[in-house]
Amino acid sequence: MSEPTLPLNGVRVLDVGTRIAAPFCAGILAEQGAEVIKIEQPGTGDFLRSLGPFHDGYSLFWAVEGRSRKSVTLDLRQPQGQALFRSLAGTVDIVCENFRPGTMERWSIGPADLDPRLVMVRISAYGQDGPNAELPGQDLLGISFGGLLNLCGEADRPPVKPTITLSDHLTAIFAAQAAVALLYARDRDEGGTGGVVDASLYGAVLRVLEWTIPHHDRTGGTRAREGNTVATAAPLGVFESGDERFVSVVAASDPHFRLLCSLLEMPGVLADPRFSTARARAEHRDLANGFLAEWVAQRSAATAVDELRAAGVPSALVQTADDIVADPHIRARGDLVAVDDPVLGSLLQQAPYPRLNGTTPIPTGAPLLGAHNTEVYCDLLGLTEREVDDLTCRGII
């Protein structure tokens, strides 16, 4: 059976980013069918290759973030390296980069130096312009400056950062969608041009702050940390079970609240004015969440979830990695795939997401540093093997 044709088959991408944001953007495009060529610094490669956790000295972070692309080495700080980059850029549709603003211009490989049909994704901490544009910044600064970190954690404690690199990944998703939009606009019109996607780490976070800014605009109020509850809805939250696991429950709507009251054998609660409407329940959320918390605490997490689901109340176990790899629903949908890694062999990883037309392609493993130098420089750019060897000896590739 032949591999399905994915939407971006025929699109070629240069990934000239490092760490997470720009490479993840390119990785999304790769999993939708694009050919991605990753440019890495000779000798060291992407920073993620040196970031743990490790297995036998090999980065598991790199194993998942570096997959589905080809690796070539190129020193962009050298004029001949910059010339090679311009040649490579002339063969692609999209470039993804996350240098500090102005860096690529100083190397004469900015948008003005390249084909106007190119779509360039530019990811940075604060965007390509503005007072903060040239400041350094990574994920933590993105969620801080964008306003999310202030909302994470318990109300009476300091903010708690998410464990994953949230602003990097979120920005990459927005940027990938925008790149495809520009590519579509370019190809829709004869003689169309590409364009620049200016994506800041804080901007992606700011965009998903829901009602935070309008609320401040109209009331002057500042949205506060709420822990595992929500100020505008109840009962809703994360509740500890009798076996010291955690269960998430969302029963704030009137239909779900009625189902919950039936399950908890508390029909009289429906007539109580403190719980008779969604707004009233939100105003008395400590009470509404309290009787649900007591009920969950009397059961194992698995039992609580089974009973809630059987009653029609939305709920889920707060899953660990152990739970995820064993979960029958995740297994049935193919949400985890075995990737053939060049170092570790078969390695279980998250599958590409979302599925397109019911298809989940299997990613290729994260490449060894410079593994595709000959293929790209000789087959794509037409260099001879002797020229490639000479460039390697001079540290340009």
C-alpha cells in the first residue's frame, strides 16, 4: 500500500532555527508533507542536541523535536556560507528562523536579499520591531511578558510556570498556519509574492488570554490566579481521589449539573438558590466544588471516572506517562508511534497531530548532524563531492 499524499507534498522548507520555536514550526510543515532541510552549525549542531534528558548520552529532547527533516551543516557567519544559504533559499518555498531581529540582515540573508516569492517565518521573543525587539528572550519570558504566567498557580502563592515550553510551541503553531496562508496567497495569483510572518513568543500567549484584556478595559480588574478551579464556572476542577490520584471534572452547565446531582444522590441541591443557576454556582464555587471533592475522595480515581462517565458527566483521569502509553483510546487512535531513530532504533513518540483525512504519517527519525550534506549540496545545488570536501575542510560546512 502506497503512502498517502499529504497536503504540503512538493513544498520545501529551510529550517535555520535552533532550540524549539522555528524548528517546531518547520516540523509541523514536515508532518503535513513538506520536505524540510535543517541548517546547523558545523561541529555543534542545534542546541537541543546537547539538552537532556539523555539516554546513553543521546538527547531524547532532540529525538522528538528534530524528527522529519534532513540535516546539513553550514556556517552562516562566513561569507561563503551566506552565499550557499542564498543558493539554498532559491530552491525552497519557506524559511523558518528564530535569530534576534537584524541578525539575518547583518549576514546579508534577510528577506530583502532573497527571492520575493519566499515566505519567511521570523520568530523572536518580542517581534521584529518595537522597543524590545533586540532583547534576548526564551519561552519563560514569552509566558511572563504575554501575561500567562501571572495566571498560573494558586491565588495565594507565587506564579507557577508550565512544565513544557509553551510559548515556543504555541508560537510555532500560529506561525505554521500563517506561513501556509501566505503560501496559498502567493500561489493563487500568477506572479504572486511571498511575505514575512512576524511571530513573537509573547504575542502567541497574549492572543489566547481569552477575556483578560476586555475585562480590564471595562472594569479595571486584573484576572487572578485560580489554581485548579475557575471563577466563572462550578463545579469544575481537579479533585484528589482516595488512592491519591487526581480526576478532572467539568459539570458546570445545567444539564451536567443535574446529572451530577443524580449521581451524588443530592436532588435537593437543584432547588437551592445557591446552585440553581450556572451563575449562582460560580458565585458559590467553593461549596459546589466541595461536595464533588468529598465524593471523589471516597473512591479510587478509576472508579470515580467510570461512575462519572457512566452518568454522563464529563471527566478524565489526570494521566501520567504510564497512563498515556497504556490508555486504550490513545492506542486505538494511533496517538503514539514508533519512530526509527538513527541512534536508538525504534523509539515511541507522540504521533503527528492532527490527523489529515484519517491519516497519521510516521515521522522519520531526527537526523545525525550533517547526515544529508552530500544529498543536499550535490544533488540539489550541483556541487561536486570534491567541492563539498573542500568546504568541509575550511569549516564552512
